[in-house]
Amino acid sequence: MKALEFARRRPSLTISLALGLLTFLLYLPVIHNGFVDYDDQGYITDNIHVTAGLSWPGIVWAFKSNEQANWHPLTWISHMADCQMFGTNPAGHHFTNILFHTANTLLVFFLLKQMTRELWASTLVAAFFGWHPLHVESVAWASERKDVLSAFFWLLTMMVYVKYVKKPGAFTYLAALVLFACALLSKPMAVTLPFALLLVDFWPLNRFESAGQTATPNPPGQKTAVPWQTGIFLILEKLPFFALSFADCYVTYLVQNHGGAVMSASTLPFSYRFANALWSYLRYVSSTLCPTGLCIIYPYKAYLPVGLVTVSILLLVIWSGLFLFWRKKFPYLLVGWFWFLGTLVPVIGLIQVGAQAMADRYMYIPSIGLFIIIVWGVKDLIRFHPATRNYCFTTGAAALTMCLVTTSWQIKYWHDTASLFVHAIRVTGDNTVAYFTLGATYEQAGDTTDALALYKKSAEMDPNYLPTQFGLARILLENGDYPGAKPHLDYAESMNTQNPELEISMGFILQKIGRNAEGVKDVRRAVQMEPDSPAYHNYLAYALQKMTNTDEAIREFSTALQLEPDYPNARYGLASALIAAGRTNEAIAQYQIEIQQHPNNPEAHYNFGLAFLDNRQFADAEKEFSIELKLSPGELKAHYRLAETLTGENKFADAVAEYRKALQILSNFPDAKKELASLLAAHPEVK
């Protein structure tokens, strides 16, 4: 009874608790999923700056980085924070995404309630937002942290903006502007937020009016509009927001174009992109109303269906015209529709980034507009036709139930890479990227036969897909089939002879089959194309080191560090090369710098310990290996090396204990077995 009384007296709080709990529990199974071998490596597992955790040099890198052909420093920092707390355990990274999505669901509820004072309509929009299967990709994919993080700041910006509208003030306005900047620093798609602010000015804030005419009455308790609050003023009011958007658009275009993510007109003509964009709008509406056949990658069609594109154009024009015509009687239709159309513009494909024709994740914010149309539309239907009330309630309950069921099922596909891309192939059929990624997954698992078959299937569908050509070449070379691999390498090179990434890949492939001189030549070409790239100098240094060209390798590692002082891979490489050159004290100095920059990185302490061990500085080596084991208790190699160090210090009992710990982790560890047996034979008093 007390619970019912509390719910009656505090309905908003009760509903928010229920929304939050159900959304959290719905997505909680995601923590059992692993990382996906599609962007998760570059964003998290293989990104040395991210896995090193939070540090000041790492934060500086985040603001300077153009990795993954994006500029989103706050997203990088959030991944670093996760690695600081959870390491590379995927459960922790997924858990953070779940928390953000749960928070965003609640923010949608409170934002709409704040603007409209409609409790149940706001609840339903938030429920659809939180439980719709279109949003699984944004939450279950660790790399899509940028979606949930950007949306978090987007919604906070709007809440603070509404507060500013009700009680104008410089501090509140500045707070909204700062939160908007955070949204942009999380994902560039937030550039359309100023446009969304103008839409909510029209409805439900009712700030638009014609000069000299009576303003539309505002909701109870809201500040009454005054004559100078015309459309022109409202646009001028947003100029700082638009300025941030334009600046972010410029930076993003430069970064994505430099990263090779923007497709050229020769690759994908603008006429095709424009037609695909129009068709995609219709497909997004369809996926919202009937979310079936969802997957991670929707490939471009060889030929767009002319009939469907024509239907898309007609429907877009008709719906837009009708909603404009009904803007006074049903203003939510105009706002919801143009929210959907406008917020999708950056990713609709007019400037094409990536290989996807469309993507579920792009609907994370735009779907709110469609949900508003549906919920407020049903609300008015009941108002004008009360007899439909029960039917609408039943249909709404069924729709939410189906969202819960479908989302639960969709989450299962994200369990691992193979499940995800097998599903994508089943849904889309001829999917070049899906076949390639599935092949790479099999190759990584050691199943080169199935991997080769999948690569060939991918190449049949699109011979111009570079990763597939390299995948085929790599497997054929590893099997000793150089004549079979050469056409794939030549074909890839013919597609773009000025691609440094291509030269790097070719260089490593050639080195892998023992053709070191040719491999180094290719990597040198990449450095010549991008002389200011620390990564390319680092790659060249490793290629040279493999050829035992130690002195030149040291110079290249040093150049990489001059270009980017906080570059752990280059510093480890330099230290390793210095040890190979007999300059152990200089190597130790490099490891000391790395420890200062990343004190909580277990790998740094391990490498530092190895350098001391090679220099027979056993006490210092013991200290570093012990620190690594505190940071990473189950690390096999650290127990083994600590045992070697303790043996060098004549601490035989402790050494025996460490060898045994190593064998507990890996019972079939021949070196540990051999050295433990030798130690016990030489010192029988030790048990």
C-alpha cells in the first residue's frame, strides 16, 4: 500500500525508476558479450593510447588524434577511463555503454516532460527510445560509445536550454553551449543540434511568432513570449551554436578525408548517393515501424530499385507538405518529422563515409522525432475518437512488448564476431564486408580453409574491396603460393598507388614471407608519402629491425618519438633496438620515461624489468616484475621472469614459488618445468 501511495504522489519519480530499471535489465546480458573484430581493435584492444589508461599525455593525444578517421576526443578519453578501471575486459566497457543508454532513456523522459508537461506521452517516447531494437547497435557495440556519449550531452544541452528559455541568463546559456561542445567532442553527428533547438522553439516551447501578432499561448507556468522574440532573433540566438557546428564540420571533413574514409565521386557518383539517401530515409522509417532484418552492415546495392527510390521521393514530399500544412493544428508532426530528417543529414550519405549504405546506429537520436509523431499522434487520435482508446492502448502495449522481445533477441547476435556477421550475411545476402570480416575471424582462429573460401566469396562480389585482396594475398603467401598471391597484390596496388596504408600492408606481407628488402622498400614509400606520421616511422623502424639494421631502426624509432613523445610502441621498439645494439643503459632510460608517462601500464613495468634483468640488475628487475603482478596478478610471463630474477638474487625458495605459480597458470610450460627441476636438483633443501 505504501508503494502504491508513493507512486500516486510521485508519478514522475516512480515512472523514471521503472524506466531506468527495465532498460538496464534489458541490456544487462550485453556484459557477457565479447569485443567485435570490427572497429573494436582500433578503438580499444589494439590501441596503445587507449589501453594505457588515463594520463595527461593520453588526453593530449585524444585531442590531436585523427585515428579511425574521426575527431572525437571525449570518446577516446571515455575509452581510456574504461581501460583504467577494467583493462581490456569487455564486460566493463559494455557496462559503461549500458549505463549511458539507461541515463539517456531517463533524459528523454525528463526532457519531454519538462517541455510538454505530458507525463504519459513522455513516458512512452522514452520507453520506445530505451527498448527499440534499432538502438542495440549503439549500446552493444563497444566502439559505438560515441553514440551514447554524444546523445548524453545532446540531451543535457537541450534540458539546460529549456531552463534558459524559462529563465534567461548568461550562465545558463553558456552551460548549454559547453554541453553542446561536449556532444560535438563525442561525435560529430551532433552538429545538427542547433537545428533541433529551433524546432523545439516552434513546439513545444512555442517561441515563434510573427512580428506584431499575438504569440501562441505557452504551456502553464512558461514565460510568455514578447514581440522581439521573432524567428530572426531565435536564429541569431543560436549563432554561437551554429559556429561550433560549422567549425566541427570543417575539422571532421579534414580528418575523414585525410583518413581515406570519404569516398570519391569516381567511386560512388553523387547521383547514386543522392538516390540512396532518399531511399534510406524510407528504409529508416520502415525499420522504426517494423524492426526486422537489422544487422551491423548494410551493403550498397549494385543497382538501386528505381521504383522504391521514386516512392521514397513521393512519400518524403507528401509527408513534408502535409506536416507543414498541419503545423498550426498539429505542430508536433512538423517538429518530429523535421527532427528525423534534419538530424540524419550528416550521415545520410550525401558525403559518403565508410562502406555502409545505412546503419542502425545513425537512428539513435533521429528516432526520437518519429517516436514523438507516433505517440502524440495516437494521443490526438484518442482525443478526437475516444472509442479508439482501448485499441490504441492494446496496440501500444503490444508494440512495447515486441520491442522488448526483439531487442533481447538482437542482443544475442552481438555475442561474438562470428555470430554477428553470420547474421549479417543471412539478412543481406551479398555482403562483401560481412564475408571478409567473417573470413578474418576464421583466419584468426586458425581456420585458413574456411577463411580463404570466405575471402574468395567477398572478392567475387566486389573485387575493389582492398581488405579482401590483402586477405587473399596473405593466406596464399602463408601457404607458399606466391604466384597465386601476386595478382591480388598487384590488383590492390593498381587501385590506389598513393595509399600509404596500402604500402605498409604490402611491406609487412612481403616481410612475412621472407622478402625483407622488398618489404622495407614499400614501407619507405609510405614514409615518403606521409613524412610527418609517427606511426609510419615506427612501422619502418620495426621493418628495419627485422632486417637487423639496428642503427637505422634506432633513428626511425627516435623520429617517431620526436613527432609523438607519448608513443609507447615506438618507445618499446627504441629500447629493444638499443638493447640489441648493446646500449642497455640508454634502453633503461627509455623505459623510465615510459613508466613516468604510464605508471599503471603493466606492460611498461614488464619491459622495464626485462631491461634490468638483461643488465643483471636483479633487485631493480624484481621491483618492476612485482609491480606488474600487482597490476595484472595472473600474468604468466611476469611470474616466470620474476622467478628468473629471484634465482639471480639467490632467493631460491621464492623463485621456486614463482615457477610453481607460472605452472599453475600453464601446466605445460616447458621452460618453467625445466628450470624448476634444475633449481630443485641444485638446491634439494628447497621444497
